[in-house]
Amino acid sequence: MPQHDASTRACRHCGRSDARAEVEPLVVSERQAAMLISLSPSKLRDLRDRGLAPPAIWLSERRLGYRLADVRAWLAARPPA
């Protein structure tokens, strides 16, 4: 009997969608945040150190993250080129 495959949006065995696949993350990693705003992680760190980047949050003692809403708000507030 086939098992439920939760790795895709809809199971190829039963057709049921997995709600976890449809949930947008609240927090992204530093690398993901840099990718979203088209910067290198080192440039994002430089901007953060100068207070010019979206606010970062500590996820653990050694890991930073960025709230996706903060990254989007920061992008929306950037002046047009």
C-alpha cells in the first residue's frame, strides 16, 4: 500500500494536499534574505552593521534570521532607481 508523500503540494498517491507545503515561512535565513533582495550575504551583513538593512532577529545563540515581513517592508521602502 502506498504511503502518503508529503514532499509535494499534492500527494501522488492519494491527491491530498499537504498544508505544510503551502505555508509561507515567517522567518528566513541570512542567505535567503540576501537572495530575496539580490545582495550577497556579506553585503547584507555590511548594511546590517551600518543600520541600513532590515532588522535581524536572533534565532539561537549563533544564528540570525530575518522576518519575511520586515524584508518585504524594507524593499517596499527603498527609493526607485
